[in-house]
Amino acid sequence: MGKLVTFPCLTAHYQQHIFGAYFQKGETMSRVNVKPKEGEGFPLAPLWNLLKENIERRGIKTLTGTPVKELVRSDKGGIVGAMTEHDGKRIFIKAKKAVVLATGGYENDPALKWEYYPCRPITFVGSPGNTGDGVRIAQKIGAQMWHMTNMVSTFAFQAPGYEAAFPIHFRTSEFIFVDKYGRRFMREKGVDVHDYGRGFAYFDTDRLEYTRIPSWDIFTEDNRQAGPLFRGREGYNREFYKWSDDNSAEIAKGWVIQAQSLAELARKMSADESILGNTIATYNGYCKTGKDTDFGRPKEHLLALDGPPYYAIQIMPTLWCTQGGPRRDKEARVLDVDGKPIPRLYSAGELGSITGFLYQGGSDLAESIVFGKIAARSAVAEKSIN
């Protein structure tokens, strides 16, 4: 059995917690850390720069602005190259031995998300470039799809004028989620941070709508002053916007609602005043008794929503990444609809990830690197294409 390798990422503390609990003395697990250089503030920058430097040092040619339109097969069925486009011209790139697909997911493809995900609509916090190209390319040559409905999700605020959403984090437990009508609908604390999106997927068959899309985070003055709701170190928007430390700039923008009464808050949220008032009163009652009989929120996180003032920010279910794509085997070979390898075609990373129904926290980077290595070894072992 090979070693289970984990890599540092934004969820490193989950690796330590989960793996430490179940693999305390595991001989088949190792942890790799990349030492950051001066100026590499973003947590994933050291690993990215290490890989980039190795590619450049080896003289490996990279082409940007050259999207792959389709894979090209030989008369015998093997993949012999790719048809691409550059500066408006179609360019055929011949493969020396094989092709490896590593295009990322489809978190920014509205059509694929609508078809496969239970939340509609659902936003994204990662790269706008992940538009599902690899899925369509693989489908064209008859690849079998798997894990298309699995998602790594959170909740986020979709600001006007921004492609990606802002993932929201609270510094204290003085907050709750309510749906568009003002009803609380889930245990806000104690939920896997990679799986929040499922809680928004309820479809009301009487109203014929997703009553939790959008929803609202309601929080307190102490929470507002505790720190920015967007931490600024994750997601695509980290390079484009600096959230204010006390959230005051976002209040001025209208991104965060401020109200001096629950009635005013309900009006600004377009929620039912009586429903919201009852929701807050019921939750505050649970905080006094130390027992959440509705959703089982842990006692240590039952902190009352005392006000005024009251605050709210609109939230949407949001994707970190997707796992679906062409199915691959342990050799990283892409399989067709009959489960047979498509000759000379391999895949790695988020596209067709091995993760099934539930995401294993902190595993994306490890899988990308491990299967990237497997795919490379398998590809170079192929005979050269004549």
C-alpha cells in the first residue's frame, strides 16, 4: 500500500484534526510542507511557485490563451493530439506519447451546475476560468462521467460587479442563518465547512421555489467589530478587494444591512416581520437554556443575538470546486462508457476527482499532485506515436 500524502492548504487544521484522530500511528501517511519565501503571504503561493519554478527550470513549454477545442483520435482509436485555438487560428498539437487532461472543474459553468447540483442557482468563489471545458472535451470522445453531483461548498456573499463571490466567516458564534422568509433552517456551527451548500438545497413544492436561496446571515455588533467577514486570503476576490476590518465600509456600500430594530431588519431583508421576530426569540431562548431543540447547535456556540443594532448579509450556496468529470482508474487512464481505457488518454486533479459523495477535507492538492505523477508515469511509458 502506498503512502497517504497530505499537502498544506487552507484546510490544514482539518487535516490535523481528521487524520490525527484516525491515523495517529499510521505508517502509510506522511505530511509534506513547503517552506514559504519572503513575500509569499497567500497560503498556497509557496506550493504554486515551487511547481512553477520546476516547470520553468526544466524548459517545459507552456501555452496560454490556447484553449483545447477537441481531442484527436487515430484510426485505431488512440488519442494522438489536440485541436486548439490561438489568436483565432486552429492549431493541431500532436502528442508524442499521450495526452493528460488537467483542466479543473466546472464551478463557473451555469449549465452544468444547473444540471447536476441540487442548489439552483449556486455561485462560485474560485477561478472564473473553471468553465467545464474538460468535461465537454471528454464527453466528445466517449468518456464515462462520474462524481458529477459531488460538490465542495460553502456560503458566500455575491457582491455587485464581481464575478466570484466572497466567502463569509464570523469571528464569534453570535450569528444564525435564516431563509428568505426569516426562518432558521440549519445548525450553523458544527457543520463541515466543505459541505454547507447542501443545507441550502431545499425545494418547497408548495411555493415551487428554493426558499433558502438566497438566505441571510444575521449577526451582532460584537461580531461586526470582531473582524472582517471576508478574511481576504481565500477565493478569487482576494486579489481584487480589501474588506474593511470592522465591516463599516461594507455597511456604507449596502452590502451589510444595519438595523435598529428587528422590524426594520425584516423590512430591509424583505422578510416576514412576525416570522423573523419569532425566529430570533426562539433562538435566544435556546441560548438561555443551553439546548437547541430544533437543530442541535452545540451548547458552547449558543450565544444570543442581542441588539440593537442588528446586522445581516445576504448569502448564497457557493462552490469551492467540483469533483465531477471523466472517470479514471488507478493508472490515471480515462475510461469509456464501457469501463475500458481510452488509449493514450489520462487525467489528473479536480477534473474527474476520485472523491465521491463527500469530500475528504484537505485532499484536493494531494490528489492533484499524486495523480499528476501517476498520469505522467503512465503517459511516458507509452510507445511514441509515429
